[in-house]
Amino acid sequence: MLSLEKFLQNNDLFFVIGLIFGILIFATVLFFVWGLINPEAKLKEVKDRTKSWWTMATIFVSVTLINPKISYIGIAFLSFFALREMISISKNVRESDRGALIFCYLAVPLQYYFAYRCWYGGFLIFIPVFMFLWIPFMLVVRGDVSNITRSMSVLPTQLMFCVFGISHLAYLLSLPEIEGFHAGGKGLVLFLVFIT
């Protein structure tokens, strides 16, 4: 748990969080005033986006500050839902690939476990090496080889985008504190969210 005293003493982290919420306050006030000045302006979409950013920022900042374990789980669910969405809209996955998809979904908790344990070797090679070999092997073992090259390229690529790429957020949380930079991994994650 991050106590309030420790949080207030961490100037770097406090600055990043203040900057995030400062920009959100500015945007909220700006769109409200703009709506008062020009009532026929079509601001519904930007106001809705600002509200969603308030929700995301509040949840993300509170979860990151309260307990890092919750952050790992939250980011893992983000990867899972991104992978599920990518696979569901992909027209390149065959019906016979459903067995291999189980291994794609099982890769999510394993990748985040490596990030949580700060096991750099396992984290770095699990998806780009092991899963890139395991998925084609499982596809070939299934026996249906028609258009198999498409599945061999699509499934590992989706894992790279949705799991390996996003899991770097979780690995940032595992980084040790650097001398002179007291925000640590939490500060880096918050900064990354801020710049996106």
C-alpha cells in the first residue's frame, strides 16, 4: 500500500498525476465554456470522450497507487480483451484453429506472471520465441493444412500486438527504483498513459 505521506513526498509521481488531472480539468472547463458561448457547437462527442478519460484516468491512477498487483491483473485483462477482439474481427482465423487459440489465451496469464516476477528472460522470449514455435506446431498437429500459412502468421502476430506489446506496461511496474528518479515504474506507466 502506498501511504498518503509517501505519495506526497514523491514529487515526480505527484507532478505526473497533477499534470494528468490538470489537463482533464482544463479540457472539461474549456468544453463547458465553449458550449455556453456557442450553444449550437457539436461538442457532445468531445465531452463524452473527456468523461471517459476522467473515468480511465481515475481508475488507472487509483489502481496504480493502491496496489501494483491489481495493476498487473488490470493490464492482463486489457491484453485478454484486446486479443479476443482482434481474433473475433480477424477473417484469417480458420475454424480448425480454435484449438490453437486456447494456447493464445493461456499465453496471457503466463506473460503477465513473468512480468510480475520480474523474470526478464522468460518475459522477453516467451511469446516471440516459444509461442512463435508452439502455435505453428499445434496447427500442423491438428492435421488441417489448407491455408495454414495464414494462421501461422496471423495468430503469433496478434499475440505480439495484444499481449507482448501491452505487457511491457506491466513490466515497467516491476522495475526497481532508480536513484534520482523516485517515481519508479509507476511513474513511467503513468507518464506513458499521459502521453497517449
